[in-house]
Amino acid sequence: MELNLALVQMRIAPSDPILNMRRMEEFIRKAKAKGADLVILP
């Protein structure tokens, strides 16, 4: 079984959780498009 991982390093906005979620969603979309099965976020 093969598992493709995507490890994300991103700048967190401590006072803006909505912005953080939007950034994470975009990283997840891009990783999925490149074949990731699992995305690891901070």
C-alpha cells in the first residue's frame, strides 16, 4: 500500500482563525490535486 503525504509549513495569524482556516483549506485543495492522501498541518 502506498500513502502520499503532504507536509505543510505555513505562517499562522494568531489573531485571525478564519484566515488560518482559509489558508489551510487552500493548501489541502492543492495537495489533493497533486495526489496527497494525507495532509499534515501545523
